[in-house]
Amino acid sequence: MGTLAQTMDEEVVATLKMLLIGESGVGKSSLLLRFTDGTFDSEIGSTIGVDFKVKAMKIEANNVKLAIWDTAGQERFRTLTPSYYRGAQGVILVYDVTRRETFARLENWLNELDTYSTKHGVVKMLVGNKIDKQNHEVDRNEGLRFARKHSMLFIEASAKTCDGVECAFEEVVEKIIQTPGLWQAENLKGVILSDAATSPGGACSGYCSLL
């Protein structure tokens, strides 16, 4: 096991910093847990301060390591903000499709991102979470229009059913790799990345590339 981990470390071409932001209770921690551990906990509590997980991914022939930061959505933790955003290459902005107020506050989160982000061209993905639930207050077209207006990627997802979760993270990583200046792209071994949206019957068929 140790040998395998060591081999992975030696072959990692980049370590990427990704953030999860959005209002409290939209399911940021659940999305992260589903993506990194493959589990879902309906009783998961609100994040206190910052949580942090590492996930190794293979993009084409290249291994990358994701350092994913999950932060509390409550105002009392906003003093953490500057260090949280520093150096991030990708940001997943989450709202709850069953709570319109979480969608209405997306502009505030984007303003905060613009204020504290230190990377030019940071990749942004908008995720409408909890699509497994009834009584949606925000429909897909509204999310799509908002994402298009702000040059963001967009997908609807469910941490509970796993729908769209892998795609949300994977597409952000692919876009980061394709974006000059976000990381040392010259270290890649001739990567050719396909757009998952154009793959017939692909798992990410609901993903919208807006950049």
C-alpha cells in the first residue's frame, strides 16, 4: 500500500487547490464527502470553520492531486475568507434547488470570490444541489442563465444519489488544466482532453461548458 502511494506521489504532475463555497446547508460538505469517500450522511452537521480533504485523480495519462477546501457558510466564520481563497485554481459555488434564498445570495459569493481570489482566470462551476428532493424553487434554466451570465460551468447534482457529483469536480479539473497560467501546463505529457458534454451517452451528459 505504501509503495503504491509513493508511486502516485512521484507521478503527480500537479496539486490543485479547489474551494466549495455557498450558503450554509446547501450540501457543500455532502458533495465533498460523496466525491472523496463515496458516502452520504443525511445527519451531517454544519461545517465549523474549514474542512479539508485530498483526492487523487487521473486525467487522461496524468495524475493530479486535489486539495479541496470546504468552508462554513455562516457569517461568523467570514474572518477565514482571505486565506481560504488564496491560491485557489477552481471554485465550486453551490446552491440548494429547493431554497431560493440560497440562489439569491450567489451574487454575494461571487463578489467575495472576486475580492479575495489571487489567481487570474480561476475556474468556476455552479452546482444546483439536492435535485433528488421535491418542491424545487429554482429550475434548471434559471441556474443555467446565471452561470452563463457569469461565465461559469454549470451542472445540477445530488450528493444523496451521486448524480452529477463526479462530473462537477472532474470538469473543473479538466478546465483548470486547459487554462494557461493557472498551473504549470508545460508539465503535462501531451494531454488531449475531451469535452464530456459531447460524449454520446457519457456520464456527464448534463454538464454545460460555458467558458
